[in-house]
Amino acid sequence: MTENEKMTVNSAENEKAEEVIEVTEAASESEVKEQETDASEALASDYSYTNTALSGVTEAKELPPENIFLGIIGAFLFSLVGAILFFVLYQAGRVAAICGFVTVVCAIKGYSIFGKRENVRSIVIATVISLITIIIAEFLSYSFLLYDSGWLSARVEHEIPFYAIPFEALDFLMTNTDYIPDLLIEYALVIGMSALGAFTQIRNALSAAKLNAQNRK
């Protein structure tokens, strides 16, 4: 083999070696790019998950503070809905005890809207307010029933003013204690329905709190 032929062979072999090197480098670059892409996607996924988790924590921290004073006002205003319904049904001769349940639910809703929170404490506060409201509504309803039946008018010689009816009814009950047991039975019924409403709402609040705790884990 002549020197020219040897040089030609060597040149061909060098070109093939360079081609192999180029192919190898191209494959290496492609693998590196794929690895970088996979790493970038993984980082993006982790970043998105982290942002979502942090967003949830931020939202939880950004809950408005509970305003007990406004919550009490809201519970009282909303409890008036149940109290008025109780008065109307009572004067119509209907069973009004179910209004105890309605009054508690309305009071709790009013507290959650005005006080910006619904938990066991808010339910207890709203229940106490609704009980006071419904007890007053019960007494007013019974007072006007006595007035309409003529029992109060028979005790006095003058016309009883509208605002004085509850006071005349209280005086009537103090001197005619036979009517008190009937009033107490009605109180027991309406308080029982109110307690049922409070129990239902407390159970729902505890279930929601338990579910939220499980979701955070």
C-alpha cells in the first residue's frame, strides 16, 4: 500500500471517528436536555404544589376576626324572625313550639353573618339569645291570649292600653296561679325544640371542624 493510499484510509477513518463523536455528542446533548426538561417540570410541579399549600395556609390565616358584639346583635335581630312567627302562630291557635327550633337556627345564622364566625361558642351564644327572645315571645303571646279572651278586661274597669297588656297579664298570673302550669308546659315545649335546634347545629359544627382537621393532614 502506497503512502497516498495510507493517507486516504487514515483520512476516511478520521472522518468516521469525527462522525461517531458528533453523533455521540448530539445524543448526550439530547439526553441532557431531556433531563433538564424533566427536572424543570418536577420543580414546576413542586412549586405549584407549594404555592397551593401556602395559599391555603394564607387563606386560613386571612379569616376575618370574630366580632362577638356584632355577632350578638345579628343573633338577636335574626331571632326576632322566629319570635314574630311564634307570636303569629300562637294567636292563630296553631302549635308554635316548632318556632323554637326556627328561632335558634335564625339566631345562629345571624351570628355567623354579623360575627364572621360559626363555631360551638357562637352557637351557644346564639342559642342563649334565642331562648331569651322566645321566652319573651311566649309570654307576650300568652298575655294577648288572656286579653283577647276577656280575662284581663274583667279585672279592671277601664280599657287596658296596648303597652300595659303584659304587665296586667303578669299581675293576673300572680293572683291566679292555676294558669301558671299551662304556661310552664308551653315553655317546656318551646325550650325543648330550641334545644333540639341547638344540638343539631352544634353537631354539624363539630362534624365540619373534624372534616377540616382531616383535610389539613
